[in-house]
Amino acid sequence: MKKNFVLDTNVLLHDPYAMYKFQDNNVLIPLVVVEEIDKFKRDQSEVGRNARTCSRFLDNERQKGSLNKGVELDGGGTLKVLIHADPIEIGNVPSKTADNYILGCAVKCVNGTKNQCILVTKDCNLRIKADALGIPAQDYRNDKVEFDELYTGRDELLVTSQKIDELHERGYIDLPEPNLFANEFLVLKSNDNPAHTSVARVSPNGDSIQPISAMHDVWGIKPLNLEQRLAMELLLDPVIKLITLIGKAGTGKTLMALAAGLHQVIDESDYHRLLVSRPVLPLGKDIGYLPGDVDEKLKPWMQPIFDNLEYILSCNASDGKGQPSFQYLFDKGWMSVEPLTYMRGRSIPNQYLIIDEAQNLTPHEIKSVITRAGHGTKIVLTGDPHQIDNPFLDASTNGISYLVNRFRGQRIYGHMTLTKGERSELAELASNLL
């Protein structure tokens, strides 16, 4: 039997394609949701663009028939706009909020049909209210991943001592197991000599295992643990065009990405420029209301980047390469910072692009960023899925977790989850204890 799914506004603003992702079931959109979407249509943020896209989709479906009666979708389901106008009552007093109108529609749906009716919303408080009314409610799960089972970028593998020796003598060994991903790192342990170990990486084609390359300091930054060592391997590999680094504060994600970028832009001339961006505000709001020009508007939000640059330059100064200020990098055209909201519609060729704090992006926003990459561009996304400012995202639904789950195994993609903080003993204690 088909199910009825009542969609909240935040679902369609999160993913305007959501109405097409419920297979052959019935999708019901309360009229108040359409009114709420209309309020966002002039917004220049990603939310506003999603609102306009959703309105176009609804208008296209309207041309097929009456949305009041229901329009058949290509997947076999139907799309219907509910015009029920009575909100639920709380304490016998009507509370005329949009949420309560949506709940009112869901209550009528539950009582008026034999089909199972489910409210779909990314608002946990609305799910609680629905549960109190006896209405089944769930989060939007189409882009949800199991964070506890998320691909980490490395694994352990038991092999013979002979295989480890062969790896270093020949420079590769055949892939011993079929369920390994391209560019996945492996800690090889001998099953007959526990002290005999090595670290290797699955080849980009996924057909062999190769030893990792020798590592040296990059702009004065030296990996302090194995995870950082493996992350730097990916950052410096010209074959890898997309990298995700996930980890808690202090694990070195942004620092290593910047150092590797400066090395490849300035020392190796592999890219024209190092371009750094991050979500300026939760939910992708614009920066227009802030005073000053673009640089002055961005400074408070980009200060963590500038702090890392100052540290890199201070570490590098002893080698005679350091500059008195990171502003020199911008003046020479080697580096720039831009708000993420300005990237839509652009083509970005031959650049080293870092997206910091990517856990605050939705899967749709992540797609919008990555599809900007032109020929020769490398993209590095860093983030901590446990520190999310977006009220409708969590560790399982944010864009960077979704990206890791979808891209693992691709030959031009690499990932590393970092768990050990190296910022300071105090920072590591605070991260673990508080």
C-alpha cells in the first residue's frame, strides 16, 4: 500500500528535488509550505535558490493537472497540495503558526485515509510535537548516511611477512582483497611477526597496493602523527583532485591543506592560485549587511585562515622563505579568499581550492561547489561533523559526510579522518573531556 508523506518547508528548502524522491508514494505539500517558500524566493542565498527551484518544479507539475486533486509523478507516485486551513489546537487554543498548520494537515491526513501518513521534517521539535499528537514523523533520509560507519580512509590488513618485503622490493603487490577502495590507506601487519608492519595505499585504479612516498616538511609544517602523514600524502598527490579531511578541532586539517596548497602554488607552480573559502554564516546567508568592502566584510569570518597562515609563515621563516605578513601572498596574486556565496555559476580552472568548515553545507550546496571545478583544479574540503551551526543538519546529514559516502572508491578522490589533536595538550584535553 502506498504511503502519504507530508513535507515540511525545511525539507524542500534543503533539497528542492525532495518531492521526486519518495518512489511511488504520495507526496503531500501543505499550502502553508508553499506560502513559506514564497517568502524566500528573493533571497540570494542557497536557500533562496532552492526556494525558486522548488516553485518552478511545482509550477511545472501544475501544468500536468490539478495539484489540488493530485498529479502523477514519473516515479509512479502522486504530488498534491493540501489546502486544509485549520491549525491544531494546543490547550484548546488555536496556535496559528506555520508548524501547527502543517500539523493540522498531517492530522487530517492520518484521520482521513487508510494509507499510512508520515510527516517528514528536518525540525526535531516539530517531530516531537507530531509524536505527541500520534503522528508518525521522521527526518528527511534521502541524503542521510550512518556517521558511525562512515568511511575513514584507512584500514588494517593482515598479510605475510613475505608480502610486506615484496611490497618494498617491487614497489607494489597485487590487491589481496576485493573490498578495498581506491586511494585507501592500509596498515599492513604481518600475521607471523607482529613487529613487521608497513603503511601502504591502494592505487588510484584499485588494482594494486603501493608504498607511500617519503615525506618532508612542507612550508615548515611537518606531520606529527600517522593520520597527518597520510593526509599530506593525499594533499600532495597531483592525481587526487578531490580530498575530504574530517576531524575535531586541533587535528591540523586546515593547517596542512594551506601548507600543501602554498607549496603547490608557489614552489611547484602546479596551480595558478590558492583560493580559500568557507561558509560565511550558518545557512549560507549573504555578507551584504556587514559594513565595509568585501575584504573588510570577510575578515572576521576568515580570521582562522589568517591565523593559520601566520603560523605557517612563522614556521617557514627559519628557512629564509618566510614573509613578514601573509598580505604578501595576496599582493603577489598567489592567494585569495572569497565568500562561498559568490562561487555559484562560476568556472574555476587550474586553482587549488580549500573549502573550510564544510560541515555547515548541505549536500546540494556541496554539489554546487564541486561542480564549479574547471580543468586542473584541486578541491580540499575540511570540516568537523560534530560542530555544526546549521540547525537542520547533523553529523549524518551534512554535506561533507554525504560526499565521503558517495565518492569513496573514485580514482581521483581521497579521504582521511583525523582523530588525534596536535594543537596543544590543553586543546586536546578540552576536546576529549568537555
